[in-house]
Amino acid sequence: MDSFRGFALLGILVVNSTYFASAFHGTGVADPAFTSSVDTAVGWFVTIVFETKFYLLFSFLFGYSFTLQRRAALRRGTGFTAPFLRRLIALALIGAAHAVLLFTGDILSTYAMLGLVLLALGRVRPRTAVVTAAVLLTLVAAAYAGLGALQAAAGELHTLDIGAVTAEAEALAAQLSGSPGQVVAAHVRDLPGTAVVLLLFQAPAALAMFLLGLAAGPRELFADPVRHFRAARRIQWAGFPVGLAGSLIYAHAGLHGAGTPYELCALALDLLTAPALAAAYAATLLRALHGGLGDRLRGALAPAGRMALSNYLLQSAVLALVFTGYGFGAVGHLPPLAVLGSALVLYLAQLRLSARWMRTYAYGPVEWVLRAFTNLERPAWKPHRLSSK
């Protein structure tokens, strides 16, 4: 599981860096400063391969971890509900601070809210959890497709005001590159709009993945992954073509059909196909971790995954330092290829730093705080080792 978290950090970083780097990203209007064929190709690559995929992996792992935490509490004979609620409160507080200070696209607050739903549904049968997840995704996708059909029937074939969007993005970029106070003010002003996107698009997909993780828990997927290799191979064969086809349409609609019924239908399709591509990524990693280079791959990814929350927040802190008025104010100044390259460099640095940190400490710094708040005790910083005489 730690290796999967470490892998998912890469996708989260690549996607979030595009939002830090350009105030135009996600508006449906291309950044006028970067319109070359290379810029366009990088945009297509990031959208198809990374966007809307990797937070699904984290969501699945959240649901799976829920089953492990509850099982461990039962073995110890301790309560589970109260500590889990404290954990959700801590996530909500960290997420709120993250959204206001660093990145409005924070997912932690959403996880905290959805965690309450997971707690309420935590004892449903695995089959029921899978069916509920499928129905949830289908209903939300149908709602988006229905809105697209209504928009087309009303003759509203293009609702995006390019001039207004451009002016708003340029004003936002100027504010983000200003003083720290201006950066915070920009985040606060942007929070309501971002919250709507998170609640209407990311939250249903994340909850569905929570439920799939909840269903996978009793099967102990990560306890004995080798026996799931045949299923993993089938997931690869189905997930890659289905997921990539949906991602291609989603990317095309975002780049060339923003504000149209086509975009709404593409969003509906992405809700249904992005989990297939995320599952194909997971199946590929599962097999790779038990291949010839499995030990080296686990050694590289697992330490970062053990302190995934600390790394997630560190990513935002570094990106904020580079792109906002907290530091260099480079928003709108780096081309997409440079942004992608910088994200990869930062990720590799995190892998190395995480390995060094976890050789000495039992938890990442934020994980330590979260564990202390959850259990109302002071965790030991360093892992216990058997002493030899």
C-alpha cells in the first residue's frame, strides 16, 4: 500500500503543478502565452495520462485502509469510531489550512466529509459496496450527460465567454504573483467555485472509490497480491483501452469544446472511464512490484508513501514558493514542458528525501501530528528496534 501511495503522489504532483503554473488551466481557455505545438502536446499528455486518475487511487486506498484500521481496533479491543472521527476532524483542519494558504484544489477536506459517509456505510457487504459505487458513478454521469442534452436542446451550443474568462485569469495571475496577503485573498475568493467543482465532480468519484476500497478490504488484496495476478492482467487488457479512449475524448472536449454540450458529455464519459484507467495503472504497478525489479521499486516508492500526507503538503508548499507571491511569483511564466520537468525533478527529490527520513523516523512529520490527534497520545518518533546483547 505504501508503494501505491508513493506512486499516486507522482500523478497528484503533475496535475496540481499545472494549476499552480497557469491561471488559465481548467478554465477551458488556452493560456495565450503558451500556444506552440510542444505546449499543446504536453497539455494533451498531462490531461490524458494524469488528470482525474490519480486521486482515484488515493481514494481507493483510503477506503481499503479504513477496513484495516477497523480490523486492527477490533483486535486490540479498542474503540474505532471516536479515533476515526478525530482523524477526520484533523484532516478537515489540515485541508482547510492547505486550501486557504497554498492550494484551493485541496482534497483533504473532501476526504474528511466523505469519511463520514464511509463510516456510516462501513459495515455494508462487499457486493453491496461495489453495486453502490457503480450506481453512484452511473447516476452522476447520467446527470452530466442530461445537462449536456438539455443545453443542446435549448440551442446553447457555447456558453463560455472567452473574453471574460481571459480577463479573470489574467487578474488572478496578477494577484497570485503579488504579496502573500494577496495570495491568500485570491485563494479565499476562489474557494466557493473550487468547492462546487470538488463536490459535483471529484466527490462522487472519490466516494465510489472509497466504496470499492471498502469492498476490496476483506479480500486482502495487498496481503497476498500474487494470487490476484490473473485478475490484474484482465484489468490491464480492459482498463487501458477503455480508460485511454475516455481520456482522449475528455482531453479533446476540455481543449476544444469548453462550455459546450460536448464538454458535459465528455465529463460524463470520464466519470465512467477514468476508474478503468486508474485500475489499469494499479494492476500494472501490482505486477511490477512483484517482478524482477520489485524490491528496488518498493524501496523507491514505499518510503514516500509512508509519509504521503507530508509529501502532498510539501508539494504544494514548493509549488507555491515557485509560482506565487510567497516566493518567485512565476505563475504564467514557465512553459508546460518546463512545468512537467520541474514536477518530475521535485518528485524524484521527494523519493530520495523520504527514504532518508524514514530510515530514522517512524512517521512523516504531518503523519505524526495526525496520529497524535487521532489516538490522543504522543507517538514515538523513532521506530522501536530490538537491542542485541
